[in-house]
Amino acid sequence: MKPDRWKRIESEILADCRVFRVRRDRAAREHDRKEGDFFVIDSPDWINVIAVTPDNEIVIIEQFRHGAEEMHLEIPGGLIDDGEEPLEAARRELAEETGYTSSDWHLLG
């Protein structure tokens, strides 16, 4: 059995949060026209970097996350700027956040 498809009826931006926007989509199910609200996060493309040192250590950073109100360990990453290639963004973010650079890069997905 195939899942029901939904058709968007209207869309409204609820918040513009600098790095993403939140919108409400009103949609109706195709087979019975049942309606519902769906909340969507729109974000520019972003990258994460799994950097491995010559000693096979993973490079991580510590950042304060406001939602959790505490410091978290995570891999480097960030938004891809307009007109920027993903690899260029990955190199930039790694250097900005850690000071590390590399000439050996592999796309994981």
C-alpha cells in the first residue's frame, strides 16, 4: 500500500532565524482532502567535516548550544556560502574552526 500524498494549499514564513527559516505549510491529503499543518525548517546547504589526524584521531570542537544551554563536542561544520562549492566550504570551515588544513579530501555523501 502506498502512503498518502499531501498537496500544499498555503505556506507562511513564521520566523527568519538567520541560518534557517521556519514555515507553516497547510496541506491536504490527496485521497480524502483531510487538511493539516506541517512545520518545515528551510536552511541553506551545509557541510560537516570528519577530520582525521596522522595519528588517527578525530578532530572535534567544543561549542555552546543555546537549545541545550551547555557546551557540546561536535565535528566542524557550517553553512555553504552563496556561490561556494561544498569542498571549498569544508576547507574553510575546518580551517576557521580548528586551524587544521589538508590536501587529502574524500566526499562521504
